[in-house]
Amino acid sequence: MMKSTWMLVIAVLVLNGARTEGDSEPCAKIHTSSLVVPLGSPVTATCNIREDCLVGLGQAVDIEWRLGSERILSSPAANESNRVSRVVLSSFNYTRAALICCIRASSQVVTGVEIRAGYPPETPQNLSCQTNLTYPDTLNCIWDTGQQDTHLPTKYTLHTEMRDSRENHTYELPPEINHYSIPRTDFGLFSDMNIYVKAKNDLGEATSAHIVLEPVSAAKFDQPIIAKIGVQPKRLGCLKLTWSLSKQQSWIRYLAVNLEVQLKTAGSDQWSDPPIPFSQVKLSKPVVECCRLFHGTRYLAQIRVRYKQSPWSEWSSSKSGVTLETAPTGRLDSWMKVSRNRTSKKLNIQLFWKPSKLFCANGQNLSYVVLQQKSYGERWKMCSTSETCCSFQLSGRVRKVYLSAVNSAGKSPPTEIRVYQPKAHMTIMDVTAVPHDERSFLVQWTAEVISDLIGYVVEWKPLLKTDLSHIHFETVNKSQSSLIITGSFEPYKPYGISVYPRFKDGIGSPQTVNAYLRQKAPSVVPKIQIKKTWESHIEISWDEIPLEQRNGFIKGYKVFYWDENGPIKVVSADAEDRRVILTDLNTVSLYEACMMVSTFGGSLNGSTIYFKIKPFDAVTVVVSVTGVGVGLAMLIIFTVLICFSKDKKLKGHFWPVVPDPANSSIKRWSSESTQFTHPSWDEEPNLICLSHLSFLDLTTKLSKEEDDIWLNSSEDTSDLGESICGSPFMPSYSGSNSESVPYATVLLSYSCNGPISDEPHVYLRSESTQPLLETEGSFTPKCYQNGAIDEMPTKQCFFGPCDNDNPEIKEDPPIVWDDFPFLRALAMNKIESDSN
């Protein structure tokens, strides 16, 4: 193209400059068949040089042709004389080129012409006109010029003819312009017009198809306005829309227009397709009603209008309205998880549900109720919630619960949910979950084929959220082994996906797998901690990365370490291991170490730490080991000496002498055997005498031996209460049963052979339930006084309740010693002591 332009300039200079002195005519002329030809057609040209221009060149002149920069050889037969030359181009394949005639001997350019080539214009297509009713009113027409480039300037003219009048208009457009706006003064809104377009260039012209239209029928209205959306009483599933046009177009109220309404439920992303059509809607009554909608549902509505076959207006702004409510209909899909309570016999229930394909909420404020039916017909509410999940406890005998949806208009028919005991069947053998696209997972599983298997439940939940409302589920039949689950999954967040087998009589044990929709490098790298140090190696460990910062599955850890001059060494650890040992270290160099943690989506390097191995001190270790050995040897020697020592005082500090009641009798116990405290090194132990009085004569037979359970017993109680020091009145007495339990114990504050103290004796009641006397009716004896001490005028209660209600002091009655054999022996012991 640049060459053609340059040659064109040369040709123009030649045409203007190749003239003789004092002559205004050029020295030569080129005659062609046409200066504009169809592209690829042949071209014929003749060059004629004036005779007076050849002065000084001689009679033999050789004429040469050039097309642009290309030399063209002319045919000898074509030379008619020295001054005339003809050339024939079989195919002109340039869109624009200069054809030059020159003299070869002197390379003098004599003359030249520019030849252009192209195509005739294509017929304009798709002519359309649209009326703009906003100020200023215009009729805008546009058409397609065609896909082929003509390579020639093409002019378009728009022609309009009014049918009601003979007023015609022609509008010439600049080249290559394919649209025009007719002013309001040149057309009438309700008058038909004939409109067409002509295209013309140097190779021809073409006319488009004619269109006839009424400008108002071609008008595109402004965006309409929805004034209000309401409902009519008892018109279920219907919405009434009141609308209007813009104020600038209010003058066409008497027209009837076509209208379309598109609806979508609140929260949905897709409008109804196709829209709801309305024909011949009068602008004087701009109200339409849409029916067959869901009950109690909020809808968003948009409208657009047109007149006859005019273009549709733009969609109006959205307006919302709610249809009348009715009770919910349809059933709910449910999923129940049952576990046994360890602290009680009840069952822990987690119930989840979602609307089925046939469920209709028919209301705005929807809630759910779970009921348990009692044996007498009454249903007991287990929970009521606006969520799609609920947890509660049930008795192990309950077999059914009922789930219903509730709104302000009523309650849905209850959905029966059977309560099955958890089963331990492990039919699911393997579960995998991989990303399917940006919003879903592909879950696949394999399972054993069991006769009572009826299907599967696929459950998924985000692991970083523990609330039950984030758990979702899908129920599939037993023939499926895969499922695509879709939801609001987030990248870099972990999700738990479980597959449960469903049986005729319960739910089996699940298989669970974790999955990420997309992974990347972890957000943090754990801090390295030095755990143990040896002479040439150390053990380092680190904490587990929190789940919310992993951003994927941990693939492994790598620890890099090096010194100032040595190479970089690498130690790897699996995802489960969080410790490595760095080996081949020396005590001279300062080491650096850093960790890299990797997931299947990337890796992240941590910060660098510095450490140095301390020299191993052998002397300190030897001293420490020697000290520990000496101490252990001394402990062993001391223990052996104590075990084999015959010194009772020494052994008594470590092993107190405790009598064995199973292999001894009370009368054989020495006073030393009752010393439960460690004896001193220098003093003899004090004797403490515990006297157990047992001077009971049980030789008398009871009159009703068969009625007394105690006399029917095979136990021998002849040694009850025998004194440790021996009885002073019955020295030869010996008990026959060493395991018998005394009735009472008298504690003396003086030894058996020492002086008698004036302090009163202390009596301790035994826990034995045997009767003291054959006439005793109760196991608790009555209160009695110490008859051996005359100085005590009041009663002392040791074995029974005291009667202190009567403040009056009475004279003590004479003691009948036969009724109290224990006290009788005590009194005799005191009398004998006084006589001595």
C-alpha cells in the first residue's frame, strides 16, 4: 500500500512536470479502458508520446511500462511506432496502483495514471426503523452494508415516501455511514411510510428491500413503572400489578399495548421463562393479574410494554409482593441420627429435614414441630424451631415421631419418622470425595451387598462450624455408588463427608472422609522447638498447625539445616510425625535451620533459627554417675541392716508391733502388744490395761429355746469380755472362742497392779447385737448408774437414753447385782482393792 501511494505521487509529478518548455500540454498521454475496474479484471493501456518531445533522443526510442514498482514487458507486435506503446494486463489484482510510461534509455518518466479496483456495493440488508418518543422525537433507521469490503468509496442514500401524501425525502449520507435519524418534521406518527436505502459506488449501485411502517408502531416506549403489587381477598395464588408509563408518554393513554410480566421468588436468581403475556392492555386501566403462583410466597415482578409489533421497552424496576397464605402441603425429607445415652437408658436424637420436591411452604414465617405420640393418643411436643434441625432425647421404647411444618394459616400433614436403634453393620468399605467444579464435590463409595440394604445417606458439614444447622444430607437408593453434592462450599476450608448405609430396620455405621474444594499453602509454619540434645545430634519438634490455618491436607514437613561452610541438609517428616533428629553435628559450628510445610496446593517456609551444640563434659558426667552409685549403695546397706537387726527398739521405729486378731485371743495379748505408737529409745512402755468383764453364767437354759434365735446359733460366747489381765475371781477361766465380741469395755486409768484411782471408770458400748440378759426385749439397754462409786449421786448414761426430764433428785434404789453381772464383777473388784 505504501509503494502504491509512492508511485501515485510520482505519477502526479510526471503529469504535472513532463512538459516541454513554453508548452502547457504534457509530452505524453495514457489511454486506458477504465480508471476503476473490478478487482481481478484485465486492463488495457496505451502510451502516446508527442514527436517534439523526442528531440535529442534520436529516432530509435524504447518505451517501458511500470505498474507500481513492477516492470511490465510490452509485446513487440504491439509497437505501432516509436512514439506509441500498448500494454495489456490480464488480471489487475491491486485495489489501487499507478501505471507509468517511461523511456528506457534515459529512464525518463513520460506520464502515468492511477487505476483503482474493487467490487460493486452489496444490497443493504436488515433495514429497520424505530421511533424515539422522547424529546426530540426522531425516526432512527439502520441497515447492514454487507460483509464484503468493496475497496471503493460507497455512498448510501435513505429514501422515504409518505403514502398519505406525495411528500418524498432523500437523505444523502457520507461514505460508509449506515444509519440516519429522520427528524420529527418529516414523518407523521400515524401515517404509513415507505422506506428504502440505496448504495452506490463507481462500479454500480444496489437498493434495499422496502419496508412500510407506521412510526408509532415502531416506537420503543420508555421503561414502565410498577406502582403497586397487591392481592385480592380469597384470590389464592394471585398478584395484582398496577403500572404506568413515564410522564413524557402519558399523551398516548388511549392506546392499547401488549405487556409481558416476569416473576421470580425471593432469593432466586432466575426469572420465569417465558414471561407471562398480556395483549391489548388499555393504558386507561393499567392493571394486570398474575395467578397460579405459590401460596404465601414473596415474588419479585418486572414488566415491559410495546405497541403492536414495536420493539419491547426495557424491563421495569423490580417490585415485590406476597400471595395469600395457606397451610403447608407436601412431605418433608428427613434424616435421623440415633445414639445411646451412656448415663441413662434414653436415646440421643439428632433430626434433620428439608423440603421435598412436592413440598410447598405456602407461607413466609415457617416453623417446624416434632411430636411424640403417647399411648393414649395425645401427642407431646419434643421441639419447635424455625431451623431445619433439632436435637432431643427419647425413651428406648419410642418407635415413631411426627414432623410438621407450621405457618400462620395452619399446619402441614405430619410426616411420620421411624426411630431405629443404631446398628453396627459396616457395609461401607471405602469413600472418596474430590472436587467436581467450583461449587461441588463428587462423592464415590464402595459397599458390601446385603439383602436388607435399602439405600444410603450422604451427609456433609464444614469442620470449622459445629452448629447442627450447617449439616446437609442427601438420600440415594442402593443402586447408586456416587453422588455430586452442591452447596455453598468455600475454597481452602475443610469439609467432612460421611456415607451411612440404610437398612430396613436401622442405620449402619458410616465411613467419613475429609475434603477440600481447593487447596493452597498453609497460612502459618509451626515454630521449631529443640527437645533433646546429644553429643552430635539434636531432636526438634513442633506443634500441630490449627485446622483453620492449614488450607489443605498437610503433605509433609521438611527441615533444612546448615552451618557456615557446610552444605544444606534436609530431613523430611510425614504429616503425622512432628519430630525429626538432626545428625552429624559438631560443637564448633553455628547452625541455622528452617522448616517448610507443604500441602497439595503449595508450600510455605518458616523463619530461621540458630543453634549450637555444647561440648560434652566427661568429668562432670563421671562425677555425677559416681555420686549416684554411692548413694544407692548406702541405701541398700542401710536397708539390709534394719531387716536383719535384733534390736526391737530399732525395728519398732519402722515396723510397729500390731497383734493379729485372727490368730490370737484377747487374754493372751500382752500390754506391749497394744502399743501402736513407736517406742522411745530409753523408756520402757507403759502398761495400759483394758478390762473386759465377762463373768456371765450362761448355763441356765431358757424356757423358750426354740423361739430365741440367739440360743439357736452355733456360736460360742463363753469368753465374752475376758480381761486382758485375767479375772481376779476366776483365774482358771478360759474362753473357748477367741473371735467373740465383748458387750462392753471398761477403761481403767491405772494398771492392773498399780494403785487404784478415784476417777470414775469409762464404759464403751460394743456394736454386738446379742442380748445381755435373757429377759432383754430390746437391743438398746436402759440407762443405769455406776453403782461402784458412792460419790456420784446422779446417773451417768453409757448404754441408753437418760431421763433428765424430772429435776427432782430421788434416793438411789438398792442395786440388784444379779440383773447386771458386768457391774457386779466391777464392784467386787473395787471392794477387794479397798480391803487391801
